[in-house]
Amino acid sequence: MPRELVAGSIYETKTAAGHFAKGYRSKRFGKTGKPRGSVKVAKVGSYYGVFDCVPTLGSRAGRYISLAEGKRLGKRLYSRRR
């Protein structure tokens, strides 16, 4: 089953990613045709991200990112600078 990391879904905690997933599944979030019940929260490096488990073909542009991009995004957003 192919899985794609949803762009902008990298969070520091599993709970925050779960809240994003709940909103991402709903019809109110963006356009109609979003996945309903086909998303999973999983680790991306030391952070959490939302994966679309059944991505629609032809809708890759701008909606999904690679795991490496997700790890870099998490590091940029949540790294602690001292």
C-alpha cells in the first residue's frame, strides 16, 4: 500500500499530528475529495507526520513531500537553539 507524507504535517508530538490528521480527513479542510479514513500518523525522524495511505494519482504536485524533506522541515521548525 503506497504511503505519501502530507506536506505541512510535521509536528513535534503525536497528538498534534493526530489533530492535523483529523482535520485533513474532514470535508471542510480544503477541497472536496480529500481522503476520509486513509491517513495514518507515523514517525518521521524524531518527529511525527501524517501519511496518506491511499494517495490519488495525479495529485502529487504540492500536496506531498519526501521523508528527507519532512525530516529537514521538522529539524528546522522544532530544533532547540541554545
